[in-house]
Amino acid sequence: MASLRAKALGKHYGPVHVLHGINLHVEDGEFVVLVGPSGCGKSTLLRMIAGLEDVSDGELWIGARLANRLAPQQRNISMVFQSYALFPHMTTRANIGFGPRMLRDAPGVIEGKVKAAAAILNLHGTLDRFPRQLSGGQRQRVAMGRTIVRQPDLFLFDEPLSNLDAKLRVQMRTEIKALHQQLKTTVIYVTHDQIEAMTMADRIVVMNAGHIEQVGSPLELYDRPANRFVAGFLGSPSMSFIAGTVEGREGTAWVRAPDGTSLPIGETGAEPGQAVEVGIRPEHYRQAAEGDPEAFPFTAAVVEPTGAETHLFGTVAGTEVRCVFRERINVPPGATLHLTVDRRHVHVFDPATGLHL
């Protein structure tokens, strides 16, 4: 196992800069997820770690070795791709044992490694099957088995679950996390799916336009986003944002929207009269009790009952929002509800900089 450190890491293709001064430290044995929208640079960063892309600027350290000029085979890493990249003419046994064969391990050693990987991944019944005879989940397990037998310092995953159906993605998320807990190997995992990031990571690295926006544990980023981008990207359904102006002082402050709607806010660095954006997560809306002085109107447009929850789409102060309630609510489209929110769960952002106030 090994740690990883990126110091002012940059990548450019001629005049086009893809990564800008990336600073990141991944501890030995940590599961770190790189997440962000398409084109943010997360896969490029992973490929630089793997040695498949050159480093344009800065330093990349794997353990105690400067890896800028190390060839991929010298880095002792293993990578699982989105496409599985299995040899179609080889059985599961041969695919998993391919790496040790290339390293000229003894046949008995190779067989032992293959059986150990098969036991970890529950692949015993598929060792003599070809990839075409396997399900998508089984193919992904074979791809992971091929990385396990190499006993790498770093596991790299490049959107490995994108080709699987929704149910199988949930299952494989659990299996990959359990695999990490068993092997205790350093994992760097790339995805655009923030649910994968939230459920699997020890720490999440949120990227945007070649920059790191914030690094932290899943709940830290969810509860205390550094800026509007992180707040809006993490969470499903996503946070809604309502513009307005601060009124009152700390403890009794409000944000008044242009239509006169007042929303309660908690402790904030914003000053009275300052233009801000209020961020509220869907699950933090509550139906207000009659006469609640902090209630505000919500006009329903679409109701989506899911069984366990009820999702309401509508508007607050003319802004589209989504509310999620645990109880079953029967609301006709166009009806007005009065909602409230705990001040502690209201986020306030500077609309000019996007920073959390």
C-alpha cells in the first residue's frame, strides 16, 4: 500500500489547460472518490496517476517515489476501467491470472492467487467461463479480480459501474466498499455519480473546471459545503436556491425575496441589506403549523409519491424548488402549502463569489 500526494499538479494540451494546480494528499489505505461533472478533469487526473498521461506541471508522489517520469508498469498500480477490458478469448481463470503470468510467476503461485481472488469476489463458479457467458456484474468482478492478484499499492477505478443497470450498481457499490475494507488498500475512484461518492468514500474530492472545489468526508461536504457549486452538486434531489436580501440581525435574521416572501436563516456572516442566495435541501422543508411566524408559502406543481416518500415540485418566491416529505401528502397541482425550515439547515451564499457565508 502507498499514499499519494499531488503538489501543484497541472495538465495542459498546448494552450488548453485541463488541470490547474491540483494539491491533494491521499493517506495510505484511504478510499478517495473524485467526483464532478463531465469535463471537470477527474479522469485526466486519474490517468496521470496511472501514468497514461504525462504531468505538465507540479509533482506527483506515490509513496516515497516521485512518479512524474515513472512508466505505468513501474508504479505498482492496478486500474479498473469502465469497459472492463477483459480478453474475450480467455476464461475467467485466465483473465484473472494474466498479470502474474506476465510477471512469470510459477503456475502454482498463479493458481493460488486466482483462487484467493475468486474467493474474495465469489467467482468460483465462473472460473471456466468466457466473458460472453458472464453478466455485467460478474465481468466487473473479474476485472477487479485481475487487479487484486497484482497486489498493487494503489487501486484506481475509472467509472467502473457506468455500464451496469441501477439495481446492479447498488449491489456493486456495496461489494467494492466491502472489498476495500477487507484488503485495506489505497483506492482512488472516479465517478460522476454523487450517490456513489457519498456512499463509498472516506473522503470526497469535488472537482469543477480543472480545480478542486472542496475535499472532505461525505457528511462534512453535505452539511458544510464551501460554496454554491458543492452545495448544488452533492445531494439527490439537489439543493434549491432562492435569491433575496438579508434583514435583521444574527439569531433573528431573515432573507426577503423580491416578491416579499421571508425565509428564516441562522448564523451567517452576511450583513443586513446584503444580497444573498438561500440554499435549502429538499428533505429539510417541513409543513408549518397553523400560525407559525416563520412559515412561507409553497405552490405545488407536480406531486410524485414514491411509497416511502412524497416528492413535491413547485415554487417558493417564484423560484422552482423540490421538497421531500417522509409522510404521504395528497396535494392537488396548484394548491398552496405553508412550509417552514429549521434555521440550522439553511445555507447562505454570496451570489457574486458563490462562497458560503
